[in-house]
Amino acid sequence: MRKFLIIFFILVGSVSATFISITNTISMETVARDNETPVNLTIVNSGDEPAYDVLVSLITPGGLDSNELFPGRLNPDEPYTGELKIKIDENVTPGTYTLGVITDYKDANGYPFSAISTFSLVIKKPTFSRVTARIPEITLSDKETKDLKLSIRNFDDKPHSIQVELLLPRELRSDREKKTLVIDKKSDEEISFRLSSFGALPGSNYLIFATINYEEEGSHYSSSFSGIVHVVEQRGFNMPSWLPIAIVVILILIFILYQFRK
């Protein structure tokens, strides 16, 4: 049975847990042919403080389901290994699917963090998507909402009806998670999502993903693309110390000029 490894990182820079850095490694079958496939997951905390209440779960498309893993406390440099089992319905279209991995944990102060990663699952036969996306880096204050504009490009010689989905950590939210778009052959489109903070920690950088899915001639196509959201503290208007004095001086000058004109 052929297997392959997928390694992804949940870094300090990704989720801003100052002394926690988690690495997840996935090992699984190259092609899943049965109605259940195992996914071996190894988690390592390479930071310098423990991560608490660690919970790993999958974000699965329709027709797929999975259990969760609860490593609990994850001490630095002490690997945890567990097995996720993905159940596949009989009516799932063969092809390539993108699954999300969401890791929840807390720091020593009990502050919750989460992070998103993705991996591909091939069911019965591999497919290759020719539709891509680019997610620009975005800076978001902890109390504002912004448009996240994705650039979509179809390299194929035929149009496609695609579904674009955002995979976000729990500290971010969007007006809609999924949008449908028809993109013509050899063309570019743009699609927007309203993005806002939902308890994101100022000073943190959050990794997000967009997935593109479509079906054609009995096959499923999927791909994922990543971007970074920088969360900063919202700042009010800081009045310079000299501004009140300048306003008073200007008002006095206006008053004097008015008196001379009488």
C-alpha cells in the first residue's frame, strides 16, 4: 500500500501563540479506494511552553466524515500520534478533494487559538484542477470589516462553474463561507468576501485558505490556496499636544481681525 506524507506547520507567526509552535505531519494512502481510509497524524510542539486542550478535527466536504483527535496537553518536543478515520459515502464523485485541518489549543493563560491547514484526498482516481486563486495579504484591525478580494484564473480551454470556499481559523469570520462563480475559459475573475475579526488577538498573523471545487464528466476537481491576515489593534485619533494651543491661537487671531474690521 503506497502512502505519502503531508507536513504542515502551525507556527508562532501563524497564530501568534508567543511560545508555542506546532507541527502536524499527515501520512495516508495515495489513493483511497474503500469507504473508509485512515489518516495518521503526528503532532509536535516545538515551542518552549505547553499547549493545552489541543483538539484536532477535519473540515470535510459533503459525503465525507471523520472523527476527532484530542491530544490534550502537548508538551514541548513530545510527539503525539493518532489516527483519523475518514468515512466516504458510496455516492461521492471520484476525484481529488481538499480537506481542512483545524487545530484548537490554549496557551498557559487559557487564551484560545486555532489554526487552519489543508491536505488533498484522492478518491479512486486523481484529478488536476486548472483553476487557481491568489489571496492577497490583508491587514485587519480587531474591530473592523474589510473586503478580501480573491483573484481567480482559469487556465483551462473550457469554462467551469466553480465553488469558492474560505477556510478560516475560529478567530476570523466572513459574511459567507462559500460562493459560486462561472468563469470563462482562459479568463480572470475576482470574488470578494467580507472578513472581520472574531476575537483575533492583535499582533497575530493568521493563515487562511481558499478552496476551489468543481465537477466535470463524473470527476471532482479541487485545489487550495493560502494567504495571511495580519490583525492589528485599532487605534483612535491621537490628537497632537500642540493642536489645542494652535486652535486657541487661531481663534484669538480671528477675533482680533474681526475687532479691527468693526
